[in-house]
Amino acid sequence: MKDFNQISALLRNPSWDIIVVFVFIALGFFYGIFAGKSKLVSLLFSLYVSGFLFENFYYLNKLAGGRGVFEEFLIKAAVFVVLAAILTFLFSKSLSGDYSSARKNWWKSLLLSFACAGLLLSYIFHFFPAREIFTFSPLIQNLFASNAAFFWWLIIPFIALFLARR
């Protein structure tokens, strides 16, 4: 009975760790099922380019400067999402049919989708002050928030692209 009470309390007041894991799984699974490989590849390319543009965006400090930590987080996240959405639209118009979606390759779509979700979460921890606002367990810190994890989440999508291409 004690375990049920702990699970019930956790579901009523979830920690940020559970929310991060849930977002990772939900994004990875549902977007992978519904988007298709060509949209996933365009999202992946747009995340890489958005990360580069976001990191070098000159006017970002003028937009977010002088505000609270949470407001700065929201402004930076909005700028990143807008950049990624515009670039995803542009990349989806220019990609060839090399990543066609076929029913037998559903696992490739899921692989690409989890790579996109992991890269996106890693960007959130790396570029935004998420660690200043929320507290996370060492597991989430090691999977998404550390500098080593950021490096590996930059590499993993390239491996996923290579496997999805074959």
C-alpha cells in the first residue's frame, strides 16, 4: 500500500525529472509516428542550424536583458522555437525524397524522432537558464544537461541519419 501512495503522490505532484522523461518519450514516440522521415530530417537539420544561429544571435541579449530569469528563459525559448519552425518549413520544402517514409521502416522514423527529441532537450539545458530555474536529478543532469551529454546529443542524430539513410 505504501508504494501505491508514493506513486499517487508522485502523479499528483510530479517532479521536473518525470516531466523531462515524459516529454522525451512523448516527443520521440508520437512525433516519430506522425511526422514521417522527411519531416524528421528537416527538423533535425533545422535544430542544428537554429542552435548555431541562436548561439550567435546578436540581438538576443537586448531582447531578454534586464528581465527575470524565468522571463529570460521564455523569451529565449520563443526565439529558438521561431527559428526552428521557420527553418523546418524551409528545409521541408527543399529536401529531396531520399528519406521517403515506408511502413517497413517505422523504426527508422522512431530513431530519428528520439534523436530530435534528445537534441532539443539538450539544447534547452545548454542554451537556456533551465538549470537556474528548475532542479533536476543527477540522472537527468547526466543524460541531457551536462556538457558531455550535449556533445553526445550533437553526435547521436548524425548516427541516426546514417542509419535512416541505409
